[in-house]
Amino acid sequence: MKLQGKDQFVQDMYTNVKAFKSKLVLFSRQILNKSFTHFPTLATVKEAGAKVKKYSESLDALHGEFCRRFSDFEKIDKSLQLVACPLSQDPETAPEELQLELIDLQSDPVLKEKFNSLKLNDFYASLNEAAFPNLRRTAQKMLVLFGSTYVCEQTFSIMNINKASHRSQLTDQHLGSILRIATTKLTPDFDALAKKGDQQHCSH
């Protein structure tokens, strides 16, 4: 559920994945010790105590599958953390090309305030390109990663709803317009559009 929704950056989603992996380890260990604190329904089952090894192995297998599926993110985890929390990063452990820029960023109270008040992408967009070229470039690489298919799946659902059998006159152009309206964040200026339409009508 936490991986669904719009406007989620990869580092936020991977944080949720790492948290879930840690929870699976905790669940497996506790169930093996016949502690059902986080599984109250299972605690009411009489046979649960005799099957703790089976439950624990299932949780371990699930943990292994999560580790396998998200192994690529482990390679960029440090970069994700640096972009998500630049103020708390130790410049000495950061890549050499980012060290001086991180020190400048962490020493500037105005930029600290901006970081706390702006969305992550807006913050990096506001950084001076001449003063923070490497930091901006690193942030761009991490923030543009395509982390979720949620918007894509939502668009397909909208298309299926509109592309019904009783709408036989629906063309590809109509469908494209419907999908654009359904997925855009922009609010059309209807007054300006109506005024523009009137002007075009008068010219004919």
C-alpha cells in the first residue's frame, strides 16, 4: 500500500521496502519463538504453535525474495540517502566531487531552511547551478528514476473505463485527450479558453 500513489521518489519507496524487509526478519524470529504479538489472529489458532517452523520458513523465503528483487537498489542506496538527507551526510564519506558542495550546503542557513520547507525536487531545482553543479546532477539522476508503475496502471484503468463497447465512436484522438485530462495536474483556464474560442469564431 505504501508503494502506491503519485509523487513518490525512489528513495521514499526503497525506505518502505527496507523497513518491510526488517519487519519480516522480526516476524520470523518472533514466530519461531512462539510469540504472535503481531499476528493476533494466528495466536487464536490452536495448531499455530506446532507449525511455527513452517511459518518462519515462509517469512524467510519472502524476505529472500524481497532481497533478490530489490538487489539493484542496494548498489545506489548511498546515493539515494545522500540526495534524500544531504544535511546529515558526512562530507568525508561522500564522493570526492560532492564533498566541498556538501560543506557549502550544510553551512548555509538559508539553504537549510529551504530544504526543510520545499519538496525535494523543488529544493534541488532552486540550488545555484554554478555553485552546486555536481550535487544537482546527482540529485537529477536519483529523482528521475522510475520507481513505480502506479500512474501507468491508473492510466490503463481510466482507459478501460472509457473504452467501453457502447462508445463505438471513440477514436484514438478522443481517447488520448481523455487520458491526458485524467492524468494531468494542470487546471485549465476555462475563461481564457472560452475567450480564445469566441475570438476565433468572430474572425470567421
